[in-house]
Amino acid sequence: MKKTAFLFTGQGAQYAGMGQSLYEKYDAFKNVFEKAGEHLKINLAHICAGEKELSKTDNAQIAIFAVSYGIYRVLEERGMRPDCMAGFSLGEMSSFAASGMLSFEDTLDLIAIRGKTMQKACEHTPGAMYGIIGAQDSLVEEVCEQVSKTHGYVIPANYNCPKQIAISGEAAAAEKAAKIFGEKKIRATKLNVAGAYHSKLMQYGQGELTDFLKSLDFRPPKTKLYSNLTGKEFELGEDMRSFMADYIPKQMTSPVKFKNEIENMALDGCGIFIEIGAGRVLSGFVKKTCETAEFANIQDAESLESALEFLDGTKI
């Protein structure tokens, strides 16, 4: 029997009105939203309703987590249990909560501080990201290295799927790299993000985050987790608090090896991938990375019902 993986979406997938149909239909989802809003003293429904509020990094991250975790709780209530989990960037925090590594409340506080830290870094050092489609990993790495020697800092930041990478760095350097790809007839599209995520430009102001991480109670996950940093299953060691206090800041400044995660999950027997959260970007990455995979995405009440029917058929 094929194993099942749950994949949690990251920042950039948010859209106005996300979660509304789920909030109206499922008590488990509604409870997550209400508890999150109460804990952080914010109006999550208001934040999710409009693009203006969701354009702020700190708001977007909390909202995406609440939607993702709320969907997970509905699945959990229905007895749906995955064999493994992974998340894309911010989505990795969702996997920590869903796996039981962190409590729901601690994850909320972590994401709130993580989001504020990233927002400050974006304001302190302006950067940019571009999606590069149609180039081999080696070419993207070569162009970024070349540009970094002459025009400023830029790196491959998100290894999404075969021939699809996002680059990240100083605005002028990222623009120069994109121009080079264009000259090579390779598509380079500027991403609508606040800064240079998953690059060293996110190092600014991490002190508060690191101190906070040292106070958290990390527990062994109940489900196998895969790592953005390595693309492999987490190797947490005995001192989880020290490991995670080092890992999470490093995850913010390092490339996301999502393609490798999908490949390694497939090698470990996962053939069914369920994307949880806003949008369906990760499903596209899965399709392009593992052609034999079955997949579904859950972002609203309609897609949740379809996914439940699909999962019932797979005997998860």
C-alpha cells in the first residue's frame, strides 16, 4: 500500500477570503481560528478577508498557519493520519504543530516572532526574488555565482521541482541574474514578495527569535518529518531544543530543498501527497517531481470534501 504525505503550504499562497467556507462549515476549523485570534489578540477573520492585511509578512504567516492547521484538525477528527509530513518554508512550522513537535500555542508565538523578524529584515535590507523556469539547477547556481562576483549577492533560494527554482538576494543582483536568464531565453519572473527570503538578508534581527526558541518545549514528532534544509528526514538528536534553536533561524536564511524532499519521500514509499493550505502550488511541484504520484489539495470546503472522498478510497 502506498504511504501518504501531508504537505503544508508556505507564504505567497495566501489570498483574500481564504478559509471562509471552512470556517462556516467545520467546527474544528472554526475553533482553531478563534483560539488563534484569542491567543494573539488579533482578528484573523478580518485579516484573511482583505489583500491589504495579508500583504504584511507577519499577518500572512499567521493566517496561512491558521488555515493549514485548521484543515489538519478537520482531517484528524475524521481519522486521517499521514505516514509523513513536510512543509514549504513557513509550512514547515505547520508540520511541527501537526506532528506534535510543538504545541499549537507555541507554534503561534513562534510564527508571530518569525514573521516580525522577517518583516524587519525586509525593511532593513531591501531584496527581491525571481522565479526561474526552464533551467537546470547547475545553470541557475552558475549564474548566481557569476553575478555575485560582480553585481552583489544573489543565490538559488527555493528548489521547487525540476527546472523551477526561485532566486533571492539584493535587488540589483537579482535583477541582473534575471536579465541574464532572459538573454538565454529562460523565463524569469519577479515574485510578489516583501524581501529576499531564504537568503542571508534574513539574518537581521534574529536575536529575539533565537532567545525565544531556547524557551520552547520541543517534543519528538509523532509522524515522520522531512527537512527543508537537507531534503531528508529530520535527524533531531537527543537535545531537541538546542537543535531547533539552531535549525529554525538557519532555515530562514538557507535554500528550501523541496524537490529533494518529494524525491526522498517517494523513495521511502510515499505515493499519495495531500497539499494542505491556501492555493495548489505544491501539488504542481509534486506532479513535476514525481510523475507516478497521486495528489490532492485542500484549501476550502469543496476541495476538503473531495479530498476526504479520495482519502477514504485510499484507506489511509
